[in-house]
Amino acid sequence: MRAGGDAAAGAGLEAPGAGLRGWELALVRGAIFPFWRWTTSWVQARGVFQREGSRILEECGRLPEGRLFERVLVPRLMGIEDSSRHWSAAMVLEHLMVAGKRMGEIIVALSKGREPRFLVDIREMKPTGGAAEDVVDQFRVFLKVFEETMIVRVGDMGSPMCAPHPWLGPLDGHGWVCLAAIHQRVHRRQVRAIRRRLGG
């Protein structure tokens, strides 16, 4: 079991991959995400991804000294599984890089009319809790690489090719880049909640 799963079990939380609450999933799938996708272009989604990434870095910079790796139990936030509530800010960064790299690979493959080599399994996206001391710098580099990938490697942004997401169903490249952006926003709120719990 990944360390994220151990932390969830230790805190009495649901198992990783249990999903969102029924009403929450229905709201996200039926209204929030479709509206976000309909009103957000590729370029706008990329901008949101980067802005939220910068805000995450700002939140990490405001953490009390030496507490980047300290797990904190936060209230349940919209779009986050129960099992993910007992993380450190470093674990959030680790998760964002793991999930972001996978979404980037999917986006590129779909834009070139190919099926992705790997799909998203929520359980596999959880952090190990073993992030390196320079995880903040790694995340800063990740943001740059993701943007370069969207500029250099993406092919046809109008490709109808789709790949399934466990919660949202089949998404084309545009859907996945919109998801990547809103995913950053959701976890930026988590880092803020962690920082506030730590007194930063």
C-alpha cells in the first residue's frame, strides 16, 4: 500500500479510490465540470493551470518554517476524496506532479489521435509521502515542463479522440486540459487549508 493509503487508514478515513460523495460527484459531473469546460478554452485552461501553480508555490512559501512535510487533517473540500484529507503540503506537490505528468501524456496522445499508453487510476495517483527535500523546486520545474509540453508536443487540439476519467467519463484533449487546470485549483485550496491549520 502507498503511504497515502497508510495515512488515510491511520486517520480513520476512507480508502484511496473510494471516490467522491454521491451528491458531490453528481454535481461535479453534471454541472460544475461541464460548465467549466464549456466556458474555458485550451489557452485559458493553460493559464489557469500556471496561475494556480504559482499560487500553490506562494502558499508553500507561507508555511511555518520546517513544516512542509507535516501531515495535517483538513476539512473535506469539494473535489477531494476523504482519503486525501490527511496530507502534508509536500504530499500535495508530489500528487500534483504525478497526476499532472499523467494528464500531460494523455493530452499529447489524444491530440495526435493515439490511445494513451496509460490511463488514470485514482489509487495510483496518491503520494508516497517520500518527496525529496527539494520538492518545491521540483514542482516549479514541473510547471515549466508542463507548459512547454502543451506548446511543443500537442498536435491537433480539435482531435475527437477520447480517454476515460474514472469520475468524469470520456474526455477529449480539451476536456483533459480543463481537468488539469481545475485539479490545480482544487489542490491549491487544500494547500491553503493545510497552511492555515499549521498557523501559517
